[in-house]
Amino acid sequence: MKVQDNIASALEAKEYLDKEEDKLRRAAILSEMLKKEGKHVLILDDVWDEVSLEEVGIPEPSDSNGCKLVLTTRSEHVCKYMGCTVIKVKPLSAQQALTLFLSKVGPKIVQNQTIMPTLKLVVKECAGLPLTIIVVAGTLKGEEDPLIWKNALRELKERIEKVEGVEAKVIERLKFSFDHLKDEKVKSCFLHCALYPEDFQIEKDELIECWIDEGFIDDMGTRQEMNDKGQVILKKLEDNCLLENVSRKRVKMHDTVREMALSITRMNPRYMIQAGLQLEELPEKEQWSPDIEKVSLMYNSISEISIDVLPTKCQLLTTLLLQHNPIKKIPYSFFINMPCLCVLNLSYTEIESLPNSISELKNLTTLLFCCCYELRDLPCLSMLQELKKLDLSWTKIEEVPEGMDMLIKLRYLDLRVRTLKEIPAGLLPKLVHLQHLGFYENNEKTSLKAEELEPLKKLECFTGRFEDINEFNKFISSMQQSKKNLIKYHLQVGSSFMLATIDKTVTIGGVQNWEGESIMHPIEIQQLNISSCNYLRNLVDDNSSFKNVIGLRVWVCEGIECVVSLSSFASSSTHPFQSLEVLDLGDLPKLSALIMKDAGIRSATTSTSAPSATFSYLKEIRIYKCSGMKTLLPHWLLPNLQNLELISVADYDELVEILGAATSEVEEKGSDALIKFHLPKLRQLTLWELPNLKIICSKSGVMVCDSLQLIHITRCDKLKRIPPFVPLVGNGQPFAYAPPSRTITSRKEWWESLEWDDHPNFKNVLQPLWW
């Protein structure tokens, strides 16, 4: 035993020395880097404790090395310890504080003279501190009752008087806003945000999902209704300035507001939060107090859970967050003393297998293993009959866990797994409460049968693959018969995969026997992808189901001759692609026109016009390697393209012109007549590797593109003239002396070889950037 103890001590000592050596190495690298910079100013923001500059690797600032150090801190003691000159940031003046408060409290309050005397006293209690002013103003925003304002003033005074110290008084002022949330579940939603690391930008959708998992949002008829409720709560917290809106998709908690939240969770409810602190092992046993309800150790460096530090008395623990740690193994006894555990998150860990003791967590409602890339095996889950959410996406499991058919309360199941070998027949029909279901679209072994999905009447979000169009149509038909619309879906038909990036996407790929028979689509489809369907000649004949498609991507279809034939307009009550915004075509060797008079005749129509609705919302056209077309956009189609913002054409051997004028129009007006090509919203024109391109538009044409900003031309060696991209003057002629307003990028040699014999001054409109 003594020998073993000595070995253990030696190993601990070695581990300690290794860590210290690593610290010294990193400090030396930083020190060397700063020395190379020469004179510099280094700013350390929000320093809470004393810092040894030598240990970190920061040279001691001096006149000789020209280094300056600036730090911001709330502690004067830190400044003095670091030997800094103390410059105190003064609070806002009374007038500045009042102005800031009034800017946040709402216009109705500003105009209410009855409230104004009390309001000024409330502002005074905020002590000129900007964050406090903003939060308290957010709490009282829109309140017009004088009694509420008087009560708020009294409450603020009482809170501040009962504590000592500047920081404690700041925390109490912020707690005023927390206590005025009133709804206990909204308070819980706020406190949950403190489980993330300091200054962490939290995904809004992820946060709302967490609130649903925790039960902070009441169970409603649909998951969408719960999500909507979450958005309302999020807005409430933002309006009260308890959360900051970072972007459309993210929020964060101000570090002082988080400190207020932490002060609450140290008391009741009791949380242990050590997120993002670079921990390499679990907190000591003593820190796992019996009254802890939630533990967050996310975003640390914990690789091993030692038996020596296992918690022994966590009878009230409901939430354990271990995601984003390099944990490889969990001992059997780890979960034994957590009988009330409801939420367990092990996502983004390196776990390979799980102990059987996880099967005994009978109160578990949420179990998350997202992106556990090494996880291959799970114990039997049949005892976890309270489970509502199971996420195994991007693990390496090959079989559905044993006992899955017993999890009849599941609402959310994510099995987007490349390695999964099959979906057991009869499993899905038992999970009738599923609202969210996901399988990996590019896994042929998990192709779905419509009859297996038919019982899932509550399904709202779905990702999966169907073997053929027939099976896909059966599924859509059953959804329509039950009058159920999917809110979010990524549906794949066939074997050729295309990544879905929009919420409502259908991909048809590698369906070799498809000649364009009718496809049933969800009503609100946003993106349609088609690839490797070589029998297909055009996309629309007699089918109005494409009218709501926003994005269309067609790649590697050898038989495609056109996007839509004119015959489809006559036979359809609505015009196909009338909502289309993005058109992306690639590797279509027989494509000869976007719109063709007759799909059976290969010549594109040049003397007719398309119905005004078709392509009328189109913003982007991207075409790559489609060798059958000589003219990209005929002149008669341009009236439909008034919203077009981008044209990008690349690797296109046969293309001769971008914008073509009808022969009859040229004959009618004469070869020297000015032909205007109106694309008022076009911002960017990109032409890349078009060896036979000779003209962008006819020699007598002028492009009326008032929004054009960038022209990018690469390897279009036969293109010797470019049309005027200039405004038109009163007589309808181009203004030859317009100032440079558009950028053109190209090779310098090509630019200098351009011919300007007709309009030599038009080149002045373009600002060249050579490469």
C-alpha cells in the first residue's frame, strides 16, 4: 500500500510540474511576442483579481522598453497592487443620468408630468451607474401608475440601506429588476442564463430549447407554441435589460447582471456554476452540497471523472451540464446518488460508452449526446420512461439503443447518425407523441417508409430520407390528409445528397427513372434541390406546386433542357416559380434556355414573353458549367427580372452573350438604335472563365443598372467591349461624363485591351481594381 501511495504521489507531482511547465512555456511565448512588437499599449479589461505580469508573460512596463499597460477594474485594490495610476471613472451627472433613464423608460412616461418628481428620485437612487439606470428603467418601462413608481422608490431605498459596500448596493439595485419579473418561471428562465460562461453569447433557439427541457415553459399543444412562448419570455428579459441582444440569433448576459444572478443561485435556488473556468477535474466533494439543484461545468477541460471526487449526496440535483468537456469515461457510481436528475447534457464530449447506472435515472426527461463523435454504445433505456428528449446526433452508434420502444413519452428524437444500420420496423409507430424527429438524409440504410410515419400526427420538425418519389408522395399525402403542416423539414428523396441550409427544404437526388412525374410538396416549401436526375428534361410541365419555392438548385442533370416550358403556363392556374428568389444551376450540359417555347424543340423562344409573375421575385441567378446556352437572358425576359440583384456565370464554354436583344427588335429599330436593358436593382455581375463570351449586351445596347456596384470579369478573353453602365440623361441617352461609381475587377492586360471607340468616356464610370 505504501508503494502504491508513493507512486500515486509521484504521479500527482509529475502532473503538477507538467502543468507549471506548460504555464511557463505559454508565458515565454507571450513575452517573446510582445518584445518583438516593440513599443505597445496592452489593455487588460475587467480585471477582478491581482495578476502577476511575470507569470502571464507580460514585460514590466518601463520607459526603456516603451511598454504601457492599461487595465479596467471595479476594484481600487487591484489597481494599487498592480502599481497603476488610479483614474476613477465618475458616475453620470444628475442630468446625464436623467437623460439616459428617460431614453429607456418609454415616451409615455417622459410626457407624464405626474410621475416626473418620483421618477427623478428613482434615478437618484441609481447613483449615476449606467447599467443600473438602464436595468431599472427597463423594469419600469411603460408603467403609468404613480403608486407603482412610489412603491419602486421605497423598495429601492430599503434594498440599498440594508447592505454595505458599493458592489453589494449595485447587486441589490439589479435584484430590484429580477424581483419585478413576478412570474416564477420567467425568473427561472433568467437564472438559467447564468449557467453559461461569463460573457458567453447564447444561441436564442438553444436557450429556448433548454427552457422547454427544464419545464420552465408549460407543455402546450405544439412545440411551436412553446417556442413562441419562449420568444415572448426572451423579449421580456431583453426589454427589462436583463439580457443583451447581441444579434438576431444570440443574446448575452452582462457580467454584472450575471453576478447578481449568481448571488441569487448561491442561496435559493441553489446552483453550482463553474462554467468556462478551464477546470481539469470535477469540483471537490465538499462543493456538492445536498441542496444543490443545478450544476454547470460546461466548457471546461475535464477529461476524467475520478472516483475520489464523486459526489455522494445530490438528492435534489435535477440538472447536470457537462457539455464541451473532453470526458472519455464515467464511473458506474457517478450517477447512483442523483435520483432526481432530469436533465443530463454530455454533448461535445469524447465519451465512448456509458455506465449501466444511467439506466436507473428514472426521472430523466432530457438526455443529450449531440456530437459525441466517439460514442458507440448505450445501455438499455427501457427504464427511462419519463424521457421526453433524446439527442444522439453525430454519434457513432450502429444500432438504435435497446428499450427505445418503451420511451412512449418521447417528444424529441434526433438520430442523425451516419453509422446507424437500420430503423427497427414498428419502432416509430409506438412513439406517437413525437414532435421533432431527425435521421441523417444521406444514410441509405435509414430510408423511411410512409406507413411508419403515418401515426406521428404531432410531428412538426422532421429530417429524413425516402427511397423514391412514390414513398415520398405517400408521406406528403398522409400529412395533408391529417391537415398537418410541418414547420421545419429537410426531406431527401433518392441517393444523391445536397446539404440543406434553409428550414423547409426538399432534395431530389439520384432518381434515375424520374421523368418529371408529379411530386407532392409541402405547401410552404422554401428550397428545392434537384441533382443527378438524368432522365429529367424540364422542371415544370403541368404542376403548380413550385409556386411557393424561394430557392431552386439544379445540378448534374444531363437531360435538363430548360427550367420551365411555356406549355406549363397554359395548363396551370398559377405560374410556376412566381416566388423564386434564388436560381442556382450547375453542370447541365443540355440546358438551352431558362424558359422554352416547347420542351420538345431545342431552340429557345425569342419572340414571345413570359407571364409577368414568373421569376418576378428573382434576386440571384448563379449558373455554372451549362454548355448548351448561347444567350443567358433574352431581352423579352428582362421585364420579369426587375428585382434581380446578382448575376454570376462561370465555366461556360458556349455562352456568347449575357443579355440578348430579339432579332426583330434590332431590325425594327436599326442596328445603330439604342436598346436599353433595364435591370434597376442589379448590384453585382460576375463573369468567370467564359472563353467564347463576346458581348454582355448588343453593341447598340446600354445597361440601365442604377444599383450596380461591382463587376468581376476573369478569363473572358474574347470579350473586347463592355456596354455603358451609366445613368440616362433627359433625352434618354447615356450620360458619358458620370463620375466613377462602379468597381470592376479584372486582369490589367484585359482592361487595357478593351475597345472604347464608340464611347471612350464611359470607362470613366468604372473604377478598375487589377490583380
